[in-house]
Amino acid sequence: VQLVESGGGLVQPGGSLRLSCVASGFTFSSYFMSWYRQAPGKERELVAVITSDGGSTTYADSMKGRFTISRDNAKNTVYLQMNSLKPEDTAVYYCKSPFPRWGQGTQVTVSS
């Protein structure tokens, strides 16, 4: 299993970013996928989950209405569209399959 996240960066408050995660080593279209994040000094927390066919999504309360998880099974890729970003969204963002392995993550910094 390999997960490669990208798309992070520095953005001003109120801005947007789109994260991508390319998965390999398993049958991507058969499994739900998730995004997590870990802020400095804090535990890793769940951001969003999407079912294998993309038909259902779930979000943590603080992300509802601002973040959108989606996937393209033909590209083995899961996305996280983040809008109206806040400084408290600053964290390393990870995608996750049901298997134990984590990717390297992508840093998102929200600052003016």
C-alpha cells in the first residue's frame, strides 16, 4: 500500500486549497478512504470519509460546509477541497485507506 499526498502550501485566511492523494498497492475502488490531519502538539484527527463509490461522505463538525471530499476511482485518487480556510486548519494532512499504512502527508499552513 502506498499513499502519496500533495497540494498543500501556504494560504491566507479565507483562501482555498485542493489536496490530492494517489493510492496504489490495493484495489482502490473497493475501499472507503479518509482524510486526517495533525496540528502541532495535537493528536491526529479525522477530517472526512468517503465510501468506495463516492456516494456517501462524512465530515467532522468543524469542517462541514467548508471541506469537500471526493474521489476518482479511474485515477486511484482521493481529493480534499478546502475553502474558507482558517488559521486553526494549519496541520499536516494525511489520506488513509483501511490498511495500516500512512503516507508522508502534506503541510497546510493558513496565515496572513
